[in-house]
Amino acid sequence: MTKEAKKDENRRHVVAVAVTGGAATFELAVPCEVFGIDRSDITDPWYELRLCAAEPGPLQTSAGLTLHSPYGLDELVEADTVVVAACPRRVQLDPPPALLDAVRAAHERGKRIVSLCSGAYVLAAAGLLDGRRATTHWMNAVDFAHRFPLVTYDPSSLYIEDGTVFTSAGTGAVIDLCLHLVRHDHGSAVANEVARRMVVPPHREGGQTQYAKPLPPRARRRDEGLGPALDWARERLHEPLTVARLAREAHLSERTFARRFRDTLGTTPLQWLLQERVRLAQDLLETTDDPVESVARRTGFGNAANLRRHFGRLTTVSPQTYRHIFRHRSATAG
């Protein structure tokens, strides 16, 4: 091995995190925990972390912590992995031009580009996500998909790897993606040891759809014409419901009802019914001890097999797994 090759082998992989004012504290702390702590006892060399100010400083996080960093966007471009941390709404709507230029320049140099939670807005604004699959926090789903129609937005994944570009869902999913990067660089054994030290699972089942809280009926979007019919249907989800029956309740023809439904809610009546039944099933799994078979009957799926199939397709986990994870969520929230 040449001296140059030996030197490159021992060089630490530089992870540079772009930080803006008002950055989410947790999402910023996760890469500091994963990449910033010296873990050379696990594998050597470990990473070198650099927090790079994307705006004039000193910067403060959303919790008021002040960040002083000697690094700026020049160091961001030179890093091996460029991470855009979760950013506040003002940055989502109008990312700093210098940050966009730096992210583009790093991508053109073949660097690995990563966004954490709402950092995906910066990648999308820079054009790096056009034609790619990407994700962000489920609460931003409608806004993100509307603002960036060229991005193949996936609201269900905890994180997505598309070539050299990585995006994650919100908050806890940031841990999942950072551990995935370690696994990508050093293998599963190293990633599992880091997860063990952080006291988190090395890999979580399912996607972020399971974490989207079912909306209370009165908080959902209403329409003066369809609202009463939708409320009527929600009270009868256990019954066989057809488009014809819903249309009669709305005092519309089936054709007019289906067209107005899609124009108003952006989906079909049957898909809406399926989503409402799954949301009701989520609520019953969280708040009752009813067997899955009983939940299936109460939600209009008829039997446990139908419930498992549709529930798994929409939430990415089984009813049993959902109940195990979220059984006490409602009580805690209360």
C-alpha cells in the first residue's frame, strides 16, 4: 500500500451539518450524538463532525441554545457528507441562496447529501430532489408535495436513500437515518453497537405513517355540501357503505357526488371510507382491549384478515404491532 493510500485509509470521514437560526434542537443534537462523539474504540478512524453556520452568527436553536462555530459554507462543500438539519418555517419558505449554492456545489462534487426532517425543503429548493424519491415529516406532507411537484414524495418512509441523496422523516426518524449512514459506512455490527450505546433500536419496523395521529372528526376538512354526508358515514363505518348510498345521503347523483368528492377531498369515496375505517381501527387499538376480530367488525372490515391487509397497507405495520407500540399513547396524551 502506498503512503497516499495509507493516509487516505486513516483519514476521518468529515460530516458537515448546515445549521440555520431557529434549527430544531433535537434534530441537530442527533448527528452530534452519532457522529460527533469519539467512538474510535468501536472502529478507527471515526467521523469528524463540523457544524457549519449557514447564516451570519451567532445562531440560536429553537430552544434558545447559542451555537458558535468556526465553520461556514466553504467547509460544508469540502465535507464527505453534507447534512442539512431541520430548519424553521422561514428557511423552508425562503432558504438562504448561499446555502442552496453550497448544497448544489457539494452534490456536483459527488458528496453524499443528507436532509434531516424539514431540511428536505432546502434540498428540494436546490433542485436535488427533482425526479427522486424523498420524504420529510408527515405533518409537512401536503405542503411539501404541493410546493415541489417534481419530487416523488413518499409520506410513509422513515428515511429514503436515492443514489447519493438521503432524506428522513421527522424527529425520531433522524436517529434511524443517522444509524443507517453508519451502517452504510461501517457495517451492521458497528451501527448496532452505536444504537446499543444510545439505548435505541438499531432498526424500527414499518414507516412513519403509523405515527400520524388519527384526526378527530370535527378537525377534518369539511364541505358545506358533503359535510353532513361524511359525518353520517363516520357514524356507520361498521355498516356496508356504497358510493350510491353516500350519494343519496348527500342528495346528489352518483356521478356528481364522485366528482365533487374528488374536487373537494382529493380522493375517491371508497378510498376515503378505507382511510376512515383505518383511523377508527387505530383509535380502537389504542383505547380498548377489543380483540382484532372485534375491531375488524366494528370498523366495517368484516374479519381480521381484511383488517390486517388494509391496515398494513396504509400504516406499514400490523394491527398487533400498532397496538403494542401505541397502546398507552392516548392515555399519555390525555
